Amino acid sequence: MVMPQLDAEWITGLSLAWSAYIAVLSVWIVLQKRAPVSTLGWILSMALLPYAGFLIYYFLGPQRLKKQRLKRLRHRASVYAGNDMALLARSSNTAPVALQQLAALGMAASRLPVSSAMAVQFLSGGAATFDAIFAAVREARDHVHLEYYIFEPDHIGTALRDLLITKAGQGVTVRLLIDALGSKGTGRRFLAPLLAAGAEVALFHDTRIGRRLRPVLNYRTHRKIVVCDGQVGFTGGVNITDEEDVRQRPDAYHDVHLRFEGAAVRWLQTVFIEDWRYAGGVLPVTEDAVLQRLLPQSPPGPIAMQIVTSGPDSAVEAIHRFQVDAITASTQRAWLTTPYFVPSEAAMMALTSAALRGVDVQVLVPRRSDSRVVSAAARSYFDELIAAGVKVWEYRERMLHSKTLLIDQNCAMIGTANFDNRSFRLNFEVMAVVYGQSLAEPLAKQFEADLRRSGRVLGRRHQPFLQRLGDATARLFSPLL
């Protein structure tokens, strides 16, 4: 069979078109001012996949998103927090300088100040978390706000929906914000009874074609937020799904969550309201009566606490920056638990440097996560960590889904962000930071209990050649994971 031959003019024309295509797209990508490795990776992809590469970049490539901060809402929350902030200022002399600077960083990066809580409750496991959330929803008298990445129409999801229907029937305002991609299984039929009861539902970044000029498939709300009456708040790693409940599935994810009361709830409420408005939800935040209901006055509590957020609407990478700085400031211990460990260069430097100067640095990850590529990429970092003195553990019982960081004796974090590029740069995330020992002590006990169900990764372990090659290859995709 004779292959058709292209004449010189066709070859020249195609070459010029290809060169122009690469030049235009390179300028477009370079002007995004992303990390050099990520920028070069996208440009090479465009060159190797001339047209398919453009479609991939169009749908999955980096974008700058704009999400309006509601100044009036934040101003009202700050006014209410006056007494709270004064109390913390008086006690700041007893806090280490590094901790004060860390709190200042969190405030500057996410524009949410240090606040306080009357009480914090550490919740271990989906079952305990669901019980606490259901109890708070039952007691709500004015409003219930929920924001979730995953809200499944399974046993637990149906039970929560039915409870929300009951509360809506009692005159309680119910607002549910779910991620359109993470909760894609939650369709109109499932939500119809909730809407019929008078509840409001919004989808975050609808993935249907035509909803936006350029789709935002990569930029999800990974946040898990519940606020009841502006007085009780929840956040952490637990989604609304049977996969988190051992009562429904013996192999349910091992996860943790946080319940808290007091002034800090105002800032979690602020995060929800801004997300709600961004997703198209209607909420009159200019009326004083509405603001007073959403942000009720609360006396300052004894527990210093801070809400930190991050997302692709800001280039600051607040949670990423906060955690790296916290590890850098550690003097005694830095205990990290994460289901997906794909660290940035800055995060790796912080972990290894802390270990080299004598800090007890321990990293706990699942032996097998629900993503083989991410697990392989994580393993590629183990040797470097172990060589620096970091203790690396693999949780063996179930899928580990907890996202926590414990620094010394006085700083504990629970949130929605994984220790990877996707959480640091692509998703909308939220994290609760509790200063002092109120959360540090139970979190330390949980970490030690988890280690008893884990195996330590040794430096000189036998790995087949193909596994080492696979791990190293998966690491190449770290900027995209």
C-alpha cells in the first residue's frame, strides 16, 4: 500500500501552523505565572498533543477564579469579635512568639482573624461525627447550613435529608451547598422532597456543558461545613456517605472531625455564606436583622481558635503556607496524618529540615489509598524522608482519610485539605486551628492509637524494580495530582 505524499507547501504550512499554535499557547500559559515545573509540563503537553492537548488544557488547565468577599458580612463579624480579640490580646504574652507569628500569618493569608471557642469536641470516626451532626441539626431553631464535597443518596445521606426536611417543615431555614462533581450521584429526584419542604439547594461549579464559557472541572469545593444557628460548627474530613460509617460498612474510612461552639463559628459561617453566594444561592446579607441571625453575638471563650481557608481564588495558598510555616516553627514534634501525600518542594524541605534539627517528625499515610497513582507517588518520597530522620508509617486496617497536623504541645489542626497539590492549589478548602491543649491532647492520643494499627516504613526495604519504576513515574505527575 502506497502512503500519500504531502508536497513541500503542505509541509511548510503545517509546520508554520504548528509553530504558531505552540507560540500562542505558550504565551497564554506563561502569563498564568504558575510554578515553572507545572508551566513547562503544560507547554510540553501542548507540543506533543497539538489539538488534544489544547482540549485538555481548556478543560483541566489552571485558571484564576474570582470569588467576592462580602465586606459587610466580614465587618459585622469583626465588630462582634471585638471583645473576643481583646481577651486574646491580653493572653498573647503567654504564647510563644512563633505561635503568635503563625496566627498572624493565618490572618494575613486568609483574612480571617484569630477567634475563640467555648468548647471543642474531637470526633473520631464517621459514626461519632454523624451522631453529633444529627443532634445539632435536631436542636437547631433558626437555620442549618451545610456544605459538602460528597453528599451521597445512600443510607446516611437519605437519613440526613429526611431530618432536614423535618427541620424545614418546622420553619427552620435549611441551605445545602454540594459540589456538582463530588456529589454527582445526588440527583433531582433525591433532592425534590427537600426542595418541596422549602429548603434551598445550590450546586458548586455546575459541570454541565454551557453553564460557563470555560468549564471548571478541577476547581471543587472540598469543604465540609455544618453551621447550626450560627452557634455550633463542624468541619473536618468526614463526607456524607456510608463509606465513612462502620455501622454501614466494616471497611469504612477511618476519619476524624471537629465540633465547636462559640465565637469562631462566626468565621465558619462567613466562609459558608460567601461560598453560597458564589454558587448562586440567594441570601440577603445587607439587612441587619438577617446578619444578627446569621452572626449572633457570643461571649469570648477560653480556647483560642482560628479558621483558615484557601482556594484557587487566591494565589497566596493560605493552608499550604500555614502548614509549611507551622512545621518550620516546630521545636518538639510535627505529626502529620494525610490520606494523600504528594508534597510540594517547600513542604518536603520543611519536613526534612525539622527532622534534621531534632524535631520528632512523623508522617502517617494509608498503606493503600483509593488512588493507586497517588499511593505510588507518595511512596516515591519515603526514602528522602527516612534519610532525614522522618518516621513514616502506613495505616493498615482501612482507608485512612484523616487530615490533621499536630505541632508541639499547643497547636492542632483538623481540616479538609490533603497534603497534596490539589488541596493546596486547586480545591477550595477549610481548616480549623486550635491553639493550646484542648485539641492537641486528644489528637495526640488518636495519632498514637493509629500508629498501633500501622507499620513503619523502613529505609532499606526490598522493592521490586517495576514497583520502584512505577513509583518514580507517578511522581512525575505530582504537580497535577
